[in-house]
Amino acid sequence: MRRRTFLGSLAVVAGCRNAPRAEGVEVVVPSDPLSLDPRFSVDVHGMRLSRLVHLTLTRPDPTTLEPTAALAETVHWEKGAVVVTLPKDARFHDGSRLTARDVLASFAALADVALGSPSRRVLSQLETPEALDGETGRVVRFRGKSPRATLLGDLDFPILRADEAARPRDAVLTGSGSHRLASRAPGLVVLEPAGARPGRSTLHVRTVRDEAARAMRILGGRADVVANALGPTLALSLPSRSDAPAGLLARTYPSASTTMLLLQNERPPLDRPEVRRAIAEAIDRAGLVAGKLGGAGSVARGLLPPSLGVAAPPERAWAPERARAALAGQSGPLVLVTGVDRIRVGIARVIAQAIGDAGIPVEVRTFELATLLARLGAGDFHLAPLIASELTDPDNLRWYLHSQAIPPAGANRARVRDPDLDRWIDEGLAETDPAARRALYARIEARVHERAYVLPLFHEHHVALTSSRAHAFHPTVDGRWSTLADV
């Protein structure tokens, strides 16, 4: 009944078809970005929008995820260091030249504890970069303070003007990307094309918090791009509706993300591995993929996406009877926290019901993003489904599992404390032989599986709806929106 009511509410879209719309391309998102300052963007929408405005030296290849040149003209390894050469004509939006001086100042600011950028976690592990042909030149060398297999990927940070790099948080910053920030207000961000490339559109990034309203907006012809902002089943069904605008497409793409269930390892009864394993066996993950994702995903055996080539543990069986026996006598309720998005709330309720059926009552509480992140950072929860996006290198597990990444230092919100994991993660960072490195991360995945510190649920596909004038857009494997520059 609820499903029929939800879909039926879309019928009122006919009244929206003649509503005025802004010139350009409208991108619909479910929540406002927390920050568009590229030094502080940590939420998905803030990161994706800021990277349209501010270029980074390197970025993951859109298909293979291998680090590749972005702003840089070339990047190459040289005796354990990485040498970057900037393009001769690299310029900021105001026309000023982008030189080695800007690179040095940007990395110095991002690594400075006084600025407080989250990027410091990585950049504090690098030596001070060297301008090989002077500060007005184009060639910069980077070294780690210790061997780093991730050094090329470590350069995926914004380059700012030298005189602006250390400005206070959310100050006006001059970009170098495909778009410039024209305006920002609650509910609407406007990005204008930068440079002389013809045909590039102004982007109106509009926040629409209600899922039915987001669907109505694209059915009504007012929105052009809705990426990962509708439930997959709903998104994939819209183009076949009789009232869908001509040319509306729904497409799925592979992703480098994993949805996991965080278990707060320091809060009883989740401080006991046998309880965590029983909770894992209570959850029908294949049922979640089929029922809540419409098949637009795959069950996760490990935390890392298969594209990274790390051997995953065996798939954990769904064994509700065994879970019920193991959880007999456990007290509750447990508190499961999640965001307000309909599909996320639905996933949370299925998980809560499964754990409740196994013997421990679970209370679901929903929060807006900023409040949710604050509770997770404070450890004020028992359970939390969370999407780990942009898993482009196995070392990303450091952010979620290393004891030195417990908030506020990182995103180890599950409070995992395992000296073996810490050591293996550190060894993986230093190991440059690909096969040996994959073996280390396979060991890490096996330990996480054995002790059920966190529970991998599924790898969710990107699902993008595009109007006839935005077909050039598609999210890359890492979820970035760089192809909006082609719209």
C-alpha cells in the first residue's frame, strides 16, 4: 500500500510541466553540501561540486581507479619520489598563472595544523615538496617521510592560489576547474562555466529533500540530472512511465563504494565478537540488494570493491536460526542511527527487523546529515549503515579501521582497536610490490571478517537519470561528476 501511494503521488507532476525553469542544467541532490571549500569538503556532494571548481594534481582514472594526471601535464615515479610537471598554460579563473609556487603553498596550507583541514591526515606524512625549476616554474617533486605506495594518489588535493591557500575556512577561493562558483544559498548552488570552451552549461544544483518531489521534478522536465538521489527501483522505473519526458534515460554504472554496517565495538554487547558475528548472520544481504536496490548492486564479501583485486573472504551465510541461538538472552534495545533519505531509512528498518527477529530489539533513529555525523563521531550509537565512497586504493581502509583514525582524527567510528590490523595497514602503505600488497590487504579483510568489526553489506551501483540534454553525464567509478563539464 505504501509503495502504491508513493508512486501514485507522482501523478500530480502534470501540474509542474509548465513551471518556469532556470537556463542551464539542473542537478538535483537530496541535501545541501556541508562545505564547498575544497580544503574542508568531506561530504559526498561538497566533494563532488568542489572538484568541478578546483583541480587536483592527480585523480583516480575514471575506469581503472589507477592514479593519473589531472591538473598535472605529466606525473612519474623517480627513485621513490613522484615528479609532477604542470602545463605551460595552466591558469586560475582570474587569468593568473598557476605555478610551482601555488602548488607549494597549497600543500603547506593543507598540512598546517593551524588551518585544520582534514587533508592534513595524509599530507603531514609527506616531505615538503621541492620546486625543481624554481617557484615560478612547472616541475615539483614529492616524497613521503617514509615509503608510500600511495604517493601518486596522495596528490589528489586542490591547488589554490598561493596568496589564498591559507585563508580561513569557507573564504572565497579562486578556482582552476571547469566551473566557477557563482552563488550559494540554502537549497541552491550555481556553478558557471569557466574558460572559453563553447557549449558548457551553467549548473543549478538544487536541494530537494523529499524523494517524491525529486522524482516529480525530473518527470516534470525541470531537472536534468538525478544521480544516486532516488531509490534504485524507483529511478529505473521512471523512463517507462507514460508521463516521462522524451529522452529521459536511467542508467547504472559500477561504483567503488561499499555500504557497511558499523557496530560500535566499545558498547556492550557489541564489544563481544560472538555477538557481532551473530548479528552479521541475522541479516539477509542478498534480500537487501534485491528488495531495496532493485538488483542494482551486489552482495559485499569484503570491505574493498572487487575492482581493486584484493581477495575477499568467503561470503558470510545468512543463518537466522543460528543467530537467534547465539543472541539468546542478550538485552536491548540497540540504537541504529541513519539519515533521513527514504531508501536509507528503509534499509535501516530491514536491518533492525532482522536483528530484532534474532533476539535483540533495535530502535531506528533518523537525523539530518550534520547531526548524524556528530553522533557517529561521538560514538553515540550501537549500529549505523554507512556508505564508504571513493574506495580507490586499499589504504582507504586506514580511514575506517586504524586505531589512530578514531574520531576526530579519522572515520574509525566503529572504534576498532586491533594492533595487528594497525601493523598490517602500515605495512600495506609501505609495500610497493603489488602482489605482496594485495596479500596484506587480503589478510586485513580476513581479520575483519573473522571478528566482525564492521559488516560489509553490498556494493551499490551508481544509478543516474538524465534528461535529453544531459546524456553526456555519467558518474565515474569513483562517483565523481567530472562529466558535467561535457553537458
